[in-house]
Amino acid sequence: MKNSAEVAAEAAAAAPADEAPASGAEALEAVLPPALLEYVSTLIARQTREFEIRLAEQKEELEATMAEQKEELEAKIEEQKATLDEQKATLDEQKEELEAKIEEQKATLNEQKATLDEQKATLNEQKATLDEQGAVLSNLIDPRLSVWNVGGSSSTSSSTHMNVSSRRRAYKSQIGVCMGCGNNSNLSIAHIVSHRRGADINLLFGIDGNYIDEVDVESERNYLVLCGSHGQQGTCHNYFDNLQMSLYYCREAESDESGDASDEEGVFKWFCSDVAISARMSRVLRAQEIGEKYARLLNWRTLRTILQPGMRFPGPSAERTAFINNLKIWEEAECND
């Protein structure tokens, strides 16, 4: 049995050559009997429906497959998203824990640093104390300090020697005021070193101590003009004898008229055992005012004053140690006095 295409082809071949070709349906009508034409039409319609059905099935199948793939893809995306969210949450938690540990370690380190700083400060303080104690012990065994004792008179007995008596009066008249408080009455001559220790001075502070000449107890370099006398309470002379105040030599930069710093010049200042005495001893004395002095002996006497038991230095221990060291440095600057 011929199909519709074959039938249409035969009809076209049988048509006259001079006639215009007819359409497929017209050609079939022209060559086929009505019964066959109906059969062919029915066959074509059935084949068309079958094709449409297959096409719809394929489309439906394709749509179902695509929907299934889409659903699977969306499920995978959601799964991956959930996994990423879980990983992100884990990372955030780990980050938070890490930051907390870092802050905790930082706080611990800061605490340890503060503790170390505190321990360092304590050690520095202990070192300063030990250095000070070492300096005190080192100085206390120095025989030069034994020249001066608390309560020992710095006055010498009245001399019958005309030159000595006149020298004392002349110097007291020359100065005219107490070198300590500035009072101009009831003045007396005090000695840096008394007659009783004169011989010891030359043994202890002699040539090996860089002194060129022997110490002359009745030299103006050994004189101080102070108010009052030994044993007279509240007077500079009595304070001096009891090692409650002592004159010392130091280096101090002086300025000229233009305000520029000139060469360093030595000055003499008072060290006092308490604030009440210090308040009246604010004077700074210069060699032009009081004459040359045994600066080294003054500084060792001041050292003896500071190192006596129970003496409270008006300042922290570090300042006390620095002051003691400076006393030695300053007196070395006048090593040939």
C-alpha cells in the first residue's frame, strides 16, 4: 500500500506538462477517488495527531526533566548555601573565640608588664637603698669622718698670742654678720677644725689627700663667723657644733651682665638637719665675701653631718646619694685648698 507522498508524486508525474503544478491536496483530489482520498486524509490527520502527541509527550517529559533538574539544582544550592552558612557561623565563632583569647592574652601581658614594672621599680628602689647603705657603710669607716663629733666645740681657747687674737677680731669685723642667719650681733669665731684635731687633719688630709700645705687652724681659711656660742641654744654657733648645720663647697654656674653663663665659680651653701633651721640659712656665700676656705674640710664635715645616726635628709634617697657623691666631686675641684 502506497503512502500519501508516493500517491502525490505519481499524480504530479501524470499531470500534463503545460499545466501549472497543483497543490498537494488538489493533486490528490484530481487523481484519487473520493474513498481513497478520505483514507489518505484520515491517515495524514492520524499521523499528525500522533506526531503532536509524541511532541507533547516529549515536551512534557523534557519539562519534567528540567523541573526535576531545577529542583535538584535548587536543592544543591540550598544545601551548599546551608553548608556555607554553617561554615561562616563556625568561622565567626572561631574568630570571636580567637579575639577573646587575644584580648585575654593581651590583658595578661599587660598585667605581667605592670607587675614587672612594679618589680623593676621595687628593685631600683632596693638598689638605690643598697647603694646608699653601701655608701654610708663605706663612708662610716673612713677615719676622716672621726675628726668631727656631735657636741664638740668648734671654738678654740682664747689665744694669748697677739697676732691670733687680732686676726680673729679683724676677720669678725671684716665679715660683720653671721654667715648663717645674717644676724649682726653676738658674733663669734667658729673653726672648721678645732685645735684638738689639728694634728689629725694633717695626717688624714695631708699630701696623699692632695693638700699642698699643712692645715693652719688659726688661718682665716679655717674661720667662720657665726652668731652665739657653743651651748647657747638657738644660735648658729651651737647648731654648727652639734652638726645640725654645716657649710659646704659646690660648683655653681654664674652669669655675667649680659646674661650669658660665665666660667664656673665655687660657692658655699648651708646644709641643715631640719626645715626650721634651713629656713634661716638660705644664704649663698662666695669667696669674695668670706675669703678662701678649706673647702675639702667643709665638705667632709658636711658629709659627717649627713651620715650621723638619725639624720633625716630633706629629700628622697636618690637625692641624698647624689648629694653625697657631689660633695666628693665638688671638694675634688678644690683639691689644693
